[in-house]
Amino acid sequence: MPGPILHLGAVVTCAHSGPATPTAPFARVLVSGQPVATQPGPWAITGCAAIPCVTGSYLVAATRVFAGGQPVVLMDSVSTTTPTGSPMIPVMAQTRVIGS
């Protein structure tokens, strides 16, 4: 499904409300002045209170929009965290650029 592209400044959390940040955003492509997040880049999770989620990754991303040869991450992309296996939840992102 089409959805907004996630970027460095997007608000993403683990299922336990720990903030997640992309560790390798693609700086050559910007949306709303921020580098886009691509699928292979891991996400660092800090402050997970309930269960210690440490990193997250996206299993499914865009099928038609790429940055540097890698699929960009969308609001509706499928993710998981390590070691809990719970999903990451995008809360807020830019809305001007939509990918599919």
C-alpha cells in the first residue's frame, strides 16, 4: 500500500514506547529536509522500559521507490525488534512524499 516515507526525524517507537532511530539513513535523498530511511539499515532503540528492545529492522519496505538501490521504509512497512520480536510503530512522519 502507498504510504508516507519515513526519515531521520520521523517518530518511531517499539511496541513498549522506546524511541527508535535509523542508524544508517540515506543522506543523498531528503524528504522534508531529512535523510530517508532505507530497509537494510538497522534502527537503534533506546529507553525501552518493559522489555529491553535493542534494535529493530524492517522486513518489508517499498516495492517501487528506492534510494541508493535500497527500498525506502514506509509508514505501513513491516518491522520487528530484537530480542522481543515485537513490531516498531511509526507515530509521525512527513506527509508530502508518498511511496509504494
